Amino acid sequence: MTRRFVAIGIPPAVREPLAAASAHLRDPDARLRPTDPASWHVTLAFLGEVSEDLIGPAVDAITDAVTGSAPRPAPRLRVAGAGRFGDRVLLARLDQEPPEAMEPLVTDLHARLRGIGVAMQDRACRPHLTLARARRRAPVSAGDVGALELPAISWRPETVDLWRSTAAPGVYEVEVAVGWPSSG
């Protein structure tokens, strides 16, 4: 089985300046294990390994949650600087404008996915982009956070996507995209 998650992708106009600002993380001798900018995303729900017979119902659940609970217009996501989760993950923090605008969508999405039999962990929605992970002997430090000068850039999501892992470690791809509903 393939690992899957529901996420918002990062458009090229946002990804490219962030990739440039974090290019040192992808140097061959970098201390941390960088993530691939093409795979950057904002996770809304982690499904884990899901049997193929649940994919159709999962797409329906995602569509219903987006149609029913996504804020209109889409909230603005803004890069709010660098941060970390403990000593394991180096990240770009994201603010939502308005604050917590995506909470109803995330709550509905989780409930609908559980309703079709997806065993999901309760995780708070903390919008971020994972830029790098610790290596075995190289934890993420305050210095790593301080070395990142990220551009203050923002965007409005256009889709909520079902992503899946690929055969290459740390590489993900969009399996199904669900359009964000218009405000009208």
C-alpha cells in the first residue's frame, strides 16, 4: 500500500523564491536532509497507508468537505518566518489570514475520512512547509532556524489535493486535485 495525505500544494510563484532562499539546505554537504521543493505541501490530513478500495470514497469525502466547509474566499497563507518542530524538522511557518480560517475545513475533512473507515491520528492543524529534517547525528538547531531568511510571500490555495508517496524516498505527487470553491 502507498502512504497518502490531503494537502495544499505550493504554487511555483511561491515555491521558487522559497527554494532560492533555502538553497543552502540542498548543498551536497548540507548537515540536514532537505525536502524536495517540488513536493512541498501544507498537510491538512495524514491518511497513512490506505487500501485502494478506499481511494474513491476518500476522494468523495475530500470533495464533500471542501465543498461544505472550505472558507470562501480561500484564506491567504503567508510565510511568517522559519521555525522548527523540536530538533527533528526545520520549517517555514505559515500564517492564515484570517487566523484559523482553515480549522472548519480540517475538522470536517477528518470527520468525513474517519466516517469512511480511515484510521487517522488527531493532529492539530499547524500550517507549515517542511524544508529539511534532521540527520541521525545532526539535529535541527536554533542556528539552522536563524540562518534562514525567508521571503514574506503569500498566496490563496486553489485546490485541496490527495497526495501519495512515490517509490523515491521523500518524493510525493498529487493523485487527485479538488478545486477550491469560488466565493460566489
